[in-house]
Amino acid sequence: MKTLFIAVMLLTLASCYEPNVETKSTGYVINAGRDPLNVINVDGCQYLYGDWGSGTVLAHKGNCTNPEHYENN
């Protein structure tokens, strides 16, 4: 009974998070049967986000509006 209670509590905690970034679909599908790539914005930078094989890809697009990324150039 104790194990069941702990399992339910962990599942409850894991399901409490909701996405907090804006996501926009690109319409580009990398692998047949997968969802298209999405563009997300984090701290003024755009990233491509989507399925890649059995994992997930997150790649920086390189078109930042975040001035901190240009301080050292």
C-alpha cells in the first residue's frame, strides 16, 4: 500500500508541469509518421524542437535578439 501511495504521488508531481514557452509549428516533417518541427522562443532566441528517431532535437536557429549573445563579439 505504501508503494502504491508513493507511485501515485510521483505521477501526480510529474504531471503538474505545463509548457511555458510559445510554440509555433514549421510544417516541416523530418521522419514520416512524426510531428513537424516546432520553433520555440527562449530568452530571445529561437530553437527548432521536435522528434528525431527515438529522441528529441533542440537546435539553436542562430537568429537571436538577446543582446547577451553578442557582448563578446
